[in-house]
Amino acid sequence: MAQIERSEPKGVKTMNGKEVAIGIAVDMISLAAVCAVSYGMSRWLSKYIQTQQTTRPPNTEAKERLSKMLMARAMEEAGEDEDEEAVKEKVQRKVVTALELNEYESAIADDVIDPTDITVAFKDVGGIDDIKAELWDLVVLPIVRPDLFFSESGLVSPPRGILLFGAPGTGKTMLAKAIAKESGATFVNVRLSAIMDKWFGESNKLVSGTFSLARKLAPSVIFIDEIDTFLNQRDSSEGSATTSMKSEFLTLWDGMTSDAKDSPPITVLGATNRPYDVDSAILRRLPRTFEIGLPNMKSREQILNLFLIKLSMTEEARQMIPTIARVTKGYSGSDLKELCKAAAINPIREITKEVSRKAVMGLANGTNSKTKAQKKSSFGPPKGIKPRPVGKEDFELALGKVKKTGETARTFLERERSSKAEANNAGIDMNDLAKNMQMLQMLMGGRVTNSQTSQSSQEEESDDGIPSIN
């Protein structure tokens, strides 16, 4: 048989072993170079991210503010019989030691409030006298007179966690500020936005910085408003970062309370209107709970007197306060404040009524004034004219405008439901109703011609037998 000769395809170059080895070597060198460059870039990027993650600007302003606060507190605590120079040196040393803050403590320092800057005291919180008295004994007195609470049994030690819960606007936040004011304790207001960080693990360090800063500035009150949004029930749907942050908070809280005799006086105050959403482990660390309910008639009268004590009122209006307290059942303290504000602004609206109407209509002369001073002078009466005292009629108008929290929304919802139910019971064709509403809008906008109107009217008359109204 004849042998078939195999021929190489045209255009294909035959490579010998040496050329193949060279090609493989070139490919290996290229791959090694790419790997080396990738490794170097990843190392540089990792260092850059770590630098961005850990570098926080120094908070010198907050540090100076805390220094003044600690200096004033230490001078007050110094004994009168001590040498003045020795006291100053001792105080300075104490302040310098306390203000050796790390970057996380410096970040939280913005949310520290000096108790002398708080203007709310217990006397400014109307009603709830029994709760205020108990909070005084549990929180304020142990800070002011710690010698009264030393006991071998440890049963008279104050609680390190207190929960204030109740309807919105009942004064929970005001009560927490009053506690810090009366006790002279540093007020650390924990904000969720301040301790949440995009970098994994940074939130834990900020939580740790919150507790360590509170220890350095003790006595301290750590206040968590709307605690249910921060320390709510843990479940499997949460991310690992959030769960880790909550665990860090619980661990530090336990460490703070493990040795009550030697630890500085720190109290954690939580406020919420949804106590059932707070994690059970957190509730265990808040052993004392106080419900701040809606004020009764006596408390409402007390709250109204607090709000109106400095307001210029007629004698008739002031004698009306008990009546207002009686008819505002279900109003919170915040609702009562808005009621007083609505009554107080009515005399001002009277003397600016005409100018306000022209301004809304775009007819006021001041809207086209070139200078700010001219624009200001054109609004309202001439300077020197004061509004009249608030009268009985102002409160009557305010009662018609300001309702208790949620009442307007509930009334609107009930009205919507009733209108839908009536429409369903009447058998109204919603498509016809929508067409009629669209036609009405077009007529009001002047976009329908007479011919279109008459044509649509004839169609309706032929279909429904109802004559059109001209």
C-alpha cells in the first residue's frame, strides 16, 4: 500500500523544542511580574485604607471644654483649709490625667454636656412628683452624698441602670437632663450616628470609648434616647457588625457594675416609648423602670402654670388655666406646650395679619426691597408697638388648632375609611368617578372647548339619560 505523506497546513510555523521553552519562560516571567505588581498594589491599598480608618482629627475644642468643666468641679470639691497653690497643682494634675483621651474618646467628647449648661431642673418638670422624688433618692442623692450608701451588705447601692418609658412628649428626656443638672454629673448623650462606623470593628471601639470617657469624667450619666432603636431585640437577621456592637455594649456595662464599691458613679439612663422592643439582656441591666404616663388634671394644671408663668396674660385668661387643664384630657406635656405657644402667638398675628396676607399674595412692598433692613421694616407694625396680653379668646382658638398627639391623624384615617365604605355601599363606579373628576379638572383649567363639553354631555345623556347642566 502506498504510504500517505502528512503535510503541515500552510501558514503554520513548526516550533522546535528550544522555541517552546523560550515561550514558556517568557509567559512565566510575565505572570510573575503581574503577580508582583498586584501584590504591591494590594499592600499599598491595605495600608491606605488602614490609615483612613484609624486616623481621626484631634478634637481640641471639646478637650478645652472638658478641661474647664473638670477644673471647676475639682476646685469645688477641694477643701477650704487646704493651701491654694497646693490645691491648684493637685487640680491641674488631676485634670491632665483625666484628659489623656484616645481618638475614640475624643470623638465621643462632642456629645458630653456640662451639667452647668443644662437649664432644666426637677422644678421645671411638671407633675410626676412621686417619680421625681424616687429618682432623686436613687440617682441624685448617691452622687451628692455617697457616704450614705456605703454598706457591707451592698443592698443600698444605687442601681446603675434606669429605664424611663411612656407615651411621646411626656418629658422623659427633660427628666434625664434634670437628673444630670441636680446631681452635677457629666451628661454623655449617646447618639447612634456617633457610634456607628462604616469600618468593621470601629463601632465597638467607639462604644468602648463612651464608657471609658464616662469613667474619666465621673460622676457621669450615660443617656440613650430611643434606646429601642439602638439596643433592640437581637435576631439572626442582624448583621454581624451590629450584633458585635451590642455585645460590646453589654460586656462593658457588666464590667462597669461588677465592682460597685470601687467603680466610679456612672448611671445609664434609657428612654423609649416602645419598651417591649428593647433586648431582654438590656432590660436585665435596667433593673428600675419608671412609666412616665400622660399627666392627670392636677399635673396638667401644674404644667400649664410652668409654661405660662412669664407670659403676659389678662387676669381672665389666667383664671382660665384650671378649665384648660380639665378639657385637655389625653394631652401630653409637649401638647400642652404647643397649645400655649399657639395662644401666645395669636396677638402677634393680629398686628401682622394684613402684612402677612399681602406677603402671601406677593403684594407686600418689602418683597422687592433692595436692602435687608428695608425688607425687615416693611413687615409688621412700626417698632415699639407691642402685642396685647394673651386673652381668653386666644386659648379658645388654640384649643381648636392644637389637638393631642395622633388625634388629627386618627380622625383623618377614620374619615378616609368611612368615605371608602360609603362609596362601596353606594355601588359607585370608580371608573366613572375618575372620568368625571378628570373632566372637572380640565374644565377648571380651561382646557376643554365648548364643542368638547357639549359632545361629552350628549354622550352622557344618551348613555345615562341624565341631562347636562349648563
